[in-house]
Amino acid sequence: LIFAVMRLTKPTLFTNIPVTCEERDLPGNLFNQLMKDDPSTVKGAETLMLGEMLTLPQNFGFSKLYGKGLDYLYVLQLVFSFADLQTSSQRLNLSASSAAVAELKPDCCIDDVIHHEVKEIGTHILVCAVSYTTQTGEKMYFRKFFKFQVLKPLDVKTKFYNAETDEVFLEAQIQNITTSPMFMEKVSLEPSMMYNVAELNTVDTAGESESTFGTRTYLQPMDTRQYLYCLKPKQEFAEKAGVIKGVTVIGKLDIVWKTNLGERGRLQTSQLQRMAPGYGDVRLSLETIPDTVNLEEPFDITCKITNCSERTMDLVLEMCNTNSIHWCGVSGRQLGKLHPSSSLHLALTLLSSVQGLQSVSGLRLTDTFLKRTYEYDDIAQVCVVSSEIKQ
Amino acid sequence: SSAKDAKSTSGEDDSRDIVQQKTQEEILFHEETIDLGGDEFESEGNETVSEDSNNFVDKLNEQMMESVIISDSPNNSEDDTGELGCLQEIVDQMEAKDNQKTQAEADKEEFLSNESETEHEETPKDISEIGTDDQASLKEDSIQEAVKEEPKLGNNVPVETKPNNVDENTPEDQMLSPSTTKPSSEAEPIPVCTIFSQANNANSQPQLFLPDGFEPQMVKSPSFSSIIETPVKYNPQVVQPSPSLSKFFGDPVNTNTLASDFFDSFTTSNFISVSNPNASSSVPEQMSSLSNGGDGSSSNPTFPVQNGRPEAGGPPSSLEITQSPKPFSQIQAVFAGSDDPFATALNMSELDRRNDAWIPSEETRNVLISVATQQYSTVFIDKENLTMPGLKFDNIQGDAVKDLMLRFLGEQAAVKRQVLNANSVEQSFVGLKQLISSKNWRAAVDLCGRLLTAHGQGYKKSGLPASHTTDSLQLWFVRLALLVKLDLFQNAEMEFEPFGNLDQPDLYYEYYPNVYPGRKGSMVPFSMRILHAELPQYLGNPQESLDRLHSMKIICAKILENLEQGLAEDGSMTNITQENRQASVQLWRSRLGRVMYSMANCLLMMKDYVLAVDAYHSVIKYYPQQEPQLLSGIGRIFLQIGDIKTAEKYFQDVEKVTHKLDGLQSQIMVLMNRAFLHLGQNNFAEAHRFFTEVLKIDSSNAVANNNAAVCLLYLGKLKDSLRQLEGMVQQDPQHYLHESVLFNLTTMYELESSRSMQKKQALLEAVAVKEGDSFNTQCLKLG
């Protein structure tokens, strides 16, 4: 009884080395004829290196096991086999037909192909066990272990960028750390329930979306690609967005790739987590602001003030002019009580006396209960131009 | 890495054995794990059960190895004996076929040899070297003897001379050879003769004049002085490291007969050439005369022409450089217009010009111009700029198949293995072709080496000045091409090295105005340039390959541009007829296409798929008839990357293109592509279906057969798969004993049964009957 296991990696295409000559050369058409006769060349285009002949993988990684004490005279009456896959953390039963009961005639064999998606990195042990009964009623059993390493195919690095609004940008760097080129079939971000995601990896030109990676659809070994995603909190969560503190779950990346002859690989990252930026007790964010304003002309901005603390606040707003920014209106006005997790919108008017890119600064909020002052500088930038230019 | 694989497999086996022995006394149901440390699947310890089983299995294995083939015992599985039996049948069949084939081959060769004789062009010779009365008379003697000898030999060669080429007569020639007389048979007023053999066998020509006439001229390199002093050397003095060669040279007494076997056309030219272009022109002549002598003992002026045996077809080489010496007046009579500078140019064959055209680099061009303008004085050329090739290794001859047979099948079986080797064929181009077409490439490399040795470019001759002829370069090309075909890239690189970038002045015809008067262009065959450019990529330096290919591309484009502008290929102002221009454009376009092909292949090897695909697209422009194949190829590239969608798109394009063609070939292509697409989608069942469809149209399609079998394996039908492959090998072993097929087959054998060894050996036997010494035995994994 022989028990053989092999890993069915995809076959490869045979490549030949074309050596041609011309009619007038010494060998005449001999070389060309030899190439024509070679079954592995492409008929009609023998110089094409990539042939059509499939060859089994070199490292087929199979192994044989011999059940002992058996001659071919014996008829095996019962074959019971199963295959297990053991990883560092779990033990999986792979064989669907583990209870297959069959009679195995001499020199017959049972072939079974087992598919399994490897989900873990590291050492795996494939355990194959066969138990059977010989004709004489003797019960036999053997098993065998195949140890193999699963290497990491991709290196994924992520980076978060917080926008002034509640949007979060995710940059994912995906590096191919295998030795073969990878065709990236799908790279997508599955957002957590709090977010909507917009992929920023295509450029729309005339209605046709074009990949930012150009025509190169694959990753060479050690190549890295950067994918960019924009995450927006869903409406129902946006309300509370200012309140979200600490670690939040963004979602996970789902990467599907293909290699040689469509051999498929898939990788899902664990949930990507982001440390929400700390906003302190009171968060002031800008809702609207013009990007360009005229010199010495007032303009409006809208702020949103959110109470991120656990207690109710009574706020006073002060506005301090800086070198360039001049606030219009009354400084030191009462904003009233603000309950935890609630927010209020505030329209403010200001003007700039200096041209160029100016930073909006100088807002001060004071909680009268605790006599604590929160300072807000550099909350936004505006471009200040002289009025002639703007017209 | 297949060797590595084989090793690891055997390692596995070993370890299994060890484990088995260890477990011999052990009892039921215990386990043992041995980590062999590989990251791939590795075999682990194994376990069993029955008591005295270990010994038994081992014994069983051993016994079966011998017994299965021989015995018909009912104990043996019918299946297996059947299969093995079949293979043996194949062997028999093949043996039978082989015999027939050799007959056919022989016929064909005869045909070929005739052809080759009539084909080649004649090159006029100058006779400047035959200067003195003494020499002339000596020569006469020898020729007379030769004439006497001829009837005895029974393969008389009627010598027919044709007016052919214009000889450029230089005053120098006249001065040197005023009194040369000619034997009667060569009395025609033409400088070149062509031999038509009566039978299929043409003898080499009788010796026309003696090499002693060789007058060495000034040689600039001091190291050659000794050679100059002794213009003619005895063959036995040649350093011959190879035992096979020394056989021919070792014994001076026997030289005549042995060497005549060897050198029907070539001689060991001991005349290491001469850097002076004028002087060097004499060397080929020397060689031609020697070759006519056929014995190589040129130092003996009275030695008769002796042809050891009838030889098929005097190789073109000897003819090309052969000339009959003539009184100068006669030549002048014929070519009255030889003063006319265009006379020679006109005479240069259109074909030659078209094929040999090449544009030298500025530096080389200058040297060539100075050679042309200073015919009578010595042009000093830096040694660096000369091509001084030589064999870098000797005798790679060997037969891996036979070695394996010795190892696994015993001496008796190995004796049966008969392949042609360099000794068993004629020592000429004919024999060379015979070796190549019978796939005895190692022997062919060897023979090339011998023939090159005859050209004075043998072992250890590298770095010594050599003179080049069309033939010596063709021989180099064949030798190097075969080395590449044998995957002996390093060796090829070593021997290519002295050729530099194939642009040295002595590789141009213009460098030898006396030997090749009026002929222009490069001696280096275009295919050799391709080979030279492609080589680095196989040695892990594809960038270098791309560089070389790009410079080739530039020159090809330049030549095409010249043609379009109404100039000759090399940019000179030559009148070319419309017809010839057309032919030339066609030739150079296809050459440019060939360069693009190589680039695409190189880029593919570099795995730069985007550029490779672009390059293949541009190849389509040059070879529009290959469009479907190329598009399919591009599709397969995308499949290999894993980009199934784009692959599909290309396959659809192929269907569109072939739609119009409607041939069997294109039908197969479409089906094949569909099969591959399914393969890419992991649908082996459908892929198998399409490969089978192809087989319905063309049952002998090796690719479809093999691929269908591979699909079956992936469907878990090992037995069916094996049956298919074996059936295929049986059906037409002539074609299907291909490396890749055998590799698949042996892999499956290993998987299938404990008796893989015997089955592999059966394959080895089949291979032994069919394949030449170039067979890559690694695919049998007999390790």
C-alpha cells in the first residue's frame, strides 16, 4: 500500500531557447527545422519563447508512504483515510471523504484532491492517516506527517491621516514579498459599520475610470503599491463623531491576487484600528470656511463646538486678534450651557489685514464652571488676496 | 533545480529507508516525526504496523525492480506489466524505424551534399604567393602525381571550371608570379572551379599548388617571428590536448591515411595568421591548398593527393577558397576590364552583399578604409582590435544517456546504445549536419572544434592571430549555437569572448582585399550576432542582452533607411535594381523583426511583462503572418501573471483574427486558448475538455496530449493521466520523447508507484534508442 501526497501547485508553461539561423548559414534550415520538430515550440512562431506545453511544478513536494506487510496479493477490504491540518493554533479536518470506505483492489488506487485555503502563517503539519483491514482481517493503521512552512505573501502597512473634517484617509502600502509576480485582482477596504468608504485609486477621465497604477496590473517581487481610501463616518455616527475617543475600528483590507496561471491567493487583514485623535474636553471644528478671501474684507466662517466631556459646560467665547486676523463682533459672549456630547454651531465674521496664506487663530473658550480656558489656534488657513486681483 | 529536486527525493527515500530500518523491531501504532528541514513538503517519518514488514518491503522493492519487466507472473499487476510491455514495444518499434530512417537520412544527405556543392559562391583567389620557379615546378610535380593517383582511387573528380569571378589583379601579383604554369586540367582561363561529383560523392579537389609558395609577409607582433621563420609546420607539432584529436596527429608516420580521413576539406593550418591584411590573404589559400591535398602533410611537396575514402560532397569551404593558379596574362585576358574599379563590385553577388551587409563602427570603418587604400603597405592594427578566437575547452563529447544506462541498466544494455559521434561521421560540413539533425549536438560541437582546429583556431589558439574566412565564422556560429542549445552557456560565453562585439576589422571582408576582392560586409553571420546578443540573458545578465539587441536594432534600422534612400545597405552609392532592393528590404525587415523577437523574449525573461507585451506587439508588425500565435502568446503571458481578464481579451482577439483564416491550425489555436483560459480559472475539467477537442482535430498534437494529461492529474485521475501520456509516447516516440513530456511522466511515475525506478529505466531505454547525445537526462530524474 502506497500512500502518496503531493501539493498541486499550478503547472508552468515550458519555455524553450530559440536558436535560429538563416538559409545561407552553414546549417541551412537545420536549426529552424529542429525547432519546428520540437513539440514544445509554438507552431508557426517557433521563435516565441513561451510555449504551450504544461509542465508539472519542479517542487512538486510530494511524498510517499509505504504501508508495510502487504503484498499485491492481498486485497484491501477497507480503506479509511483522513487528512488533518494542524497549525500552531488549531487543528482542521480537511478531508471531506474522511469516512470513505472502499475496497481497494490490487494495484488500484484512490485519488482524492483536497482543497484548502491556508489562513495562517507559520508551520503547518499535514497529518495523513490511513487505517485499513487486510483480507486476513488484520487491522492496519499508519499515519504520516508533512510539515511545511507557510510564508507571508504580502507585507501590508497602513497609515491614517485625519482630515480637518471627520474624514479619515487610509494609506495602505502593499508589498509583494514572494518571488513571483502578482496580479492584484482586488484590493478593497471593507469598512466597519461606522464608515462609508470611497476608493481613491482610479482617476476618472471622460467617464472611464483609469487605475492610478497605469497599465501595470501586477506587482513584481518586492514591489510596493500604495492604495488610498477615504473614510467618512456614516450620518448616524457623524453626530457622535466628536465624541468618539480612543481606539476605533476602521475596517479591514481584503486583498485577492493571482499568480501563475490563475493560482489564487487571498489575504484579509485583521481589523484596522485607529487611535481617534484626542480632542480634549471641548472640540472646535470648522464647518465652513472660504478658501480665498479679499484683503481687508470680512468673511464668515462656521464653527462647530462639541462637548466631549462627561459634564455640562457653560462656555464663554473670546476672540483675540492676531497680527493678521481681526475678529468682528463681540468678544467674551456667553454661549450658554452645553451638555455632554451635544454641539452647537457658531457663525463668526473676521477679516485679514495681511495678504497670503493666513492662519485662523485666536479663539478662546472658557468653561465658567471649572474656570478652564481652551485655546484654539491654527484651526484653518485662508488665502488672502488683494481685492483687485480677485476681480 | 530539478537536480536538486531529484536529490531531495532520493534523500527522502534514504530517510524512509532509515526510518524503516529503525522501526524494524518496533511495534504497532507508534509515531515518529522527522523534520527534514525543508520548507516545502517534506517527508516525515513513517509508521507501520506489521511485524516483520520492513525487511519484507525492502526485499519486495528490490525484487520488483528486476522482476517486473522480465516476468509475466500473474502476481504482477496486469496493468503495470502492460505498460512496461508497451514501452518495450516502443523501443523495438523505434529501433526498426531508426534503421529505416538512417537509410532515408543517408539519401537525404546525398541530396544535400549535391546541393551544397552547387550553391556556394566561388571566391577568386590571388595567386600572388606562388612566386618562384622552384615552387611552380614542385607544384607541377605534385599535380601530376595527383592526376596519376586519381584513377586508382576510383572516384575521379571531373573538374569543371566556370568563369565566375573577376580577379583583381594587382601589380604585386604580377611581379610575384610571372612564371606560374598551370596543369592541363586547370588550363581554363578562369580562376575558380566548381566540382560536380559524378557519383554523390565528390572528392576534394586535387592539389593545385603547393603551400610552400606561401610567402610570409611582415608581421608586426614579435611573438610571431618564429612562425614566420617556419611558414610550414608539420601537423604532429600541433598541440592537441584532446585525445581524440591526438589520434590524428600523434603519429607522423600514419598521418597520411589518418589525416586524410580527417581532413578531406580542412587542414590543420599551422599558419597562424598574420596581422598584415595583405599577407594574411595568403593564409586561406594556404589552407585551401592543404585541404585539397587532404593529408595535411603539406611540407612534403611531392606527396600525392590521397583521399582515404570517398567522401560525400566536398564542403563548400574548400571550394570557396579554392582557385586555380593561373598565369597572370590569362587572367588579364579574361578580365580585361579588371582595371575598372567597378568590375569587382559588379561581380559581387547581390546575395552576398545583401546578406553580409553590416555597418561597422567608426573606428572599424577607418581601419577598413586604410586597408583598402593602402593595399601595398602594411597597415598596423592594434592587437586589441583583432579577433583571435580559439577553442576554450575540448571534447565536451559525452553521452549522458549512455552513462545512465551503464549505471542503471548494466553494461550490456549500454553497449546497445549507439549514437553517432564525431569520429563516426565524415569530417566535413556534411558530417556536421548529420550530427546536428540526429541530435548528437555534443558530437557536433566536437566536430566543429576539429574543423576549427583545421582552421588554426583550435584549442589554446585563442589570443593568437587568426585569419578568418566565411567558413571559420560559420563553424564558430554552429559551435556556439549548439553550445547554447545544449544549455552550456558558460562555455559559449568563454568562446565568444575573443570575438568582442563582433565588430573588429578582421571580421569584415574588406580586411582581406586579396582573398575576397570586392566583397564587402561582415563575415559574421547575422544569426551569430543574434546568438551573441541573446547569450548574456541566459547567464543572468539580461541588461547586457538588451544593450546588444538595441545596437543591432539601430544598425538594422539604419540599413533599411539606407535602402529606402536608394543607397546600398551599407550606405554606399551602389546601383541596385528595384527587384534586388525589394528583396533586400524584405530580408532586413525580417532581420529587424528577429531582433525585436529576441528583445521581447529577453524582456519576458526579465519578467518585465509590460515591455515584453509591447515588444511582442511590435514583432507582429514585422511578422504579420504570426499574429495569431503572438497574440495567443501575449494572452499566455497575462495568464502567467494571473491577469485572467486581459488574457481573455487577447484570446478573443485571436479568435477575431483567425476567424478569417479558417484553417485547421487556427481552429486548434482557438481551442487551445480556451483551454488555457479555463486553466486560469481553475477549471481543470473544462480545460481538459478543450484539450481533448484539439485531439479530436489533430490526434497527434503533442501539446494537447500532454496538457490534457496534466489536467487529468489535477483532477485527481492519476492513472488516466499516466495512460494518456504513455499512450502518447507509444504513439510516436519519434516526436514525443520530449524533455517536458518525460519530465511529467517521471513525476507521475514517482507519484504513482514504488516501481517508478523501473518505469523510468524503461523510459531511458526508449530514449536511448531514439535520442542523440544532446538529450537532457535530467528530465528522467534518475539522479
